[in-house]
Amino acid sequence: MIEKAKSILKELFPSDMSISVYKFEEKMLDSIEERRKNFFIQTSRFDVLDYEDDHIRDIAKRDEERFGDTLGKLINGEIKYTSIIDNRLPKGGTIYVDPFITEQQLSILLTLYSKVFYPILPDKNNSYKALNSLPIDLVLALARKGKLIPIFKNPLHKYKPSTVRKFLEDKDINVILPRQLDGLTILTLANQFPFWKTFRENPQVAAEVSYNVSLINKKLLEKNPTQTLLVNALTETTDIHIQVAEAGEAWFMNEGHIAAGSITAGGAVQSLISYLRNKLSSEVSDTIFIESHMYSTQLSIARALGAVFYPSIVRNEKILNLVSHLHAGSDTNLLVPKIDEMGVVLKNLKIICPENVSILDYIDVLNDSEVKKLRNIITEIVNQSSGSYEKLLEQVEVVNNEIRKWNKSCGRLIQEKIDILGLGLEFALLPTGLTVPPLTTSFVGIILKALLGERIEDIEDRIYAKIGGVSPAALRIQRIRSNIQRLE
């Protein structure tokens, strides 16, 4: 076989070219793997000369080496996220934002989400001096409270050493380092595209898939010559995934999480635009190309973090919605409702952060359980309005009317017999003027809490709602509103 390979190569290449053919041995894989690790560290974004602070340089070096050592397994989807990041990621109720979010927008989101993932802008050399971002002191304070998780998306040498130290040396703050973010994003992509591992382990399969796609494309064009756009997208999308199999390590080592913009929905949009480039103005095609890649990258990060995404600046909402649907499908949305709609609801329900109260004081009145339920309430109100501002205000007024109704009924004699789980609790024995004892402190409540855990709050809401004839949602809003009023 070796002799046959030599003869074929001699026919293909000039006679003056020296050709060597070696027999394949399993031990060669080990040497290749070893060379690969060293190669990555030497050609990666890490350079000791970029760091003036020894401590930060050491942290960056460890971050880089850990990423390089596990990159092959990341692409194959063979490890868990705990191998990438030491801190446990929160499950559910989290949101990923861009660095240009305002304090007002942040206060709205913290009302509805338990944690915010916030990317810190590189501040070395004043690269983003003209752009507004949250004050570092506020970011630090929220991070200490566990309400905000800072992310260093860029290599650490892009930030001022003093900025990096403020976060890394505070034991109460958990941060996500650059290569940790890259690792989480790549692992999520690998789980989304499990055939990467098959392509990498068996290149013949990748070749067969490519060939079959070309046959499908040929048949499509034979049946309908106008399907050129779809054919082009299928071909380029297949080629991208094969490229991951063939050179994924080098690509991800250089690009990190940014590569997600080309691999996911952004790549599909870009392939369509590249075909239509001659039919569109350069301004239009470049805008779509850049924004689709940017949104696709951001949505990929959000998915990797287990969060939804809120962009504070949207230049073209149609592109954002297109990319979002390509990412998650038509029945799922990785985006949150518009911030102005949520703000209108919160403001009119009087549960928005008062102007004279700091965000740090405001978030203390909300626990994670209330945040989750309030988020469901507000989202439902926004969705029922179907984009109509007038209908949105009508939905809000319904809730406000229920709250007024409850306030009027609080002091009256309670005579209803309320059956909860068949216990037949009789409240008619309560003296006139007394309110119903909270289940969380009553004897029956203690028993129920031991049996039902967190569901006790839902039961309590239903009891109060039945007594006052209002919805549990209105009662929860009234409770939060009362807490906020104590701050003013």
C-alpha cells in the first residue's frame, strides 16, 4: 500500500519534489496530540509581553492552558461544563445583557430576573471611552450581592490591571474569564451539533455528507432553478461544520466564542447575503452581515449561560428577530419582551424602582421566588397586549383594580370556610378585625411547609385571593409594592 501511495504521488507532483510516505501507527496520534497542545499555547492569544501585572498574567496563562488542554474534548462534547468553570452556573431566571445597558434598564431587569450576566467593557487605552456603560463601583456592588455575574469577554490584557484586580481579588465575586466563556460556548455548540465528533473521528462520514448534500442540491435545482439561494445556504452551512471537524482547534483557539456567529444562525444569513451581494447595495448587505453575526454570537453566549438575551441597542429589529428564530425555532424565544413595555407595566403597577432609591436598596425587597413569579405575571401582561400600548394599559388597570378591591376588603370579618388540601381550615373563629395568620408562621403552615416546601407560597396566595376575591397575581404585586413603599 505504501508503494502504491508513492507511485500515485509521483504522478501528481513534479519529479524534482522529494516525497516521503510513512506507515501509520497508533503511537503517532499521541505525538500529534502532544504537539497540538504546545502549538496552541504558542500561537494562541496569550503573550506574556502583553501583561504588565504578574498576578494577572499567571491567571490568564492558567485560563489559556486549561482551555487549550480541553479544547479537543470540548469540540467533541465529551466533558461537562464543570470542567470549564469552577463556579456553578445558576439555573433559570437569568438574563445576559450587552455592556451598554443603562441603570434604569438594569433596575427593570433586576425586578424580573434573579441574576444578570454582564460583560465588562475593555477599558485599557480608553478604547470605549465614548461609549456609556455601568459604573464599575455599581457593577462590583451588585456582583457582591450575587445579583450580577461579571464576564471578561476579551483577553485580560485588554483591561486596566486595576479593573481586573478589583473583581478577581474580591472573594465575594464570581467572574467568568475569557477562555471560560469560550469553553462554555463551544461545549454548548458541540451539544447542539453532536455530529462534529463523528466528522472528526471518521472523516469519511463528513465526505459522504458533503457528497449527499451536493446530490440534494442538484435535484433541487433540477426541479426548481430558482432554489439557488437555498442550495447556496445548504452548501456553505455543510462546509462550515466540516471545517470545524478539520480545523476546529485552530479556529476556536483564535476566534473563541466569536466563531459562534458564523457557525449558528449568523452563518446561514451570511451565506444568503453573500449570494445576494450583487443585488443589494454594499451598505445594506454589510449591515445585515455584521448585525446577523453580532446577534448570533450574543444569542449563542446567552444559550451557553442558560440565560435569555436582552440587547439594549437594536439597530434593526427584523434582523434580530430573524436570527433569534433561526437559533431557537418559532415556538421558543431567547429574547425578552421589550424593555419599554415591561417598564410601562412596572411603572403603572407602582413596583418600579423609585427615583430616590438606589438599585442596591431596591433589589433587597425582592427575593428570587417573588422575582420568578413577578416575571411570569409581567410577561403574561405584555404578551396579552399583542404590541398594543392601549391594551397594555388596560391589562395593567385590571390588576390595579383587583389590588384596590383587596385593600378595601382587608379589615372586614372573614367568615368563609376555605378548604385547602381537604384540611377544612375554619377561619370563622377569627375575631373581628384580625387578618388571616400567614401560613408560613401558623401551626398548620409549619406542617404544610414541611410537606410542600416552596409551594407553600402558592397556597398562601390562593387563600388570600379567595378571601378577597382577587387574583394571586394582584396579591403578589401588592406585597412587593408594600415592600417598596417602606423604602421611600
